Amino acid sequence: MIEITSANIEKAINKARQTKPFVKVIAFRRYSVTNKTTGANYTVKFTKINNRKFAECDCKATVVCYHIGASIGAHIVLAEQMHTAPAA
């Protein structure tokens, strides 16, 4: 698990913008990211502990990878929608 900070996520987001992988929501805080060129597929999970944000990806990277960078945008939008949704 890697802590997400504004310093370490920027590079990952920029690389994701270049590679343009396909991101699919599996469940809240869980995403499937597919490289459109190679077909390689990775799972990204987000966690929040004591108001700190963490992510993990099942790729071989040991830093914030572009899979995390690609899926964090979808995660933020989904989290905001869930937070602002009216109670049923």
C-alpha cells in the first residue's frame, strides 16, 4: 500500500494521460485498469485510514504507478457522487 500525496500522484496522472488506459469500476474503491496497447489488466484499490489516502495496484511497480493515476479520477468522481447523493 502506498500513501497518495499531491507530490507523488502528479507524475502518475501525467503518464496515464499519455497512455490513456481503460478504467472500469469494479466496486467503490476498486478499479480495473487495462492497457489498451498490450491488453495487460491490473486491479487498483483505494483506502482511507485516519484521513490519509492510500492505494495499491497489483502491477510490479513499487511507487505510485500510472494505473493508480488513471483510476484516481474515476474514484474521486464516484466518491463525490456518493457523498452528495440524497438519502433514499
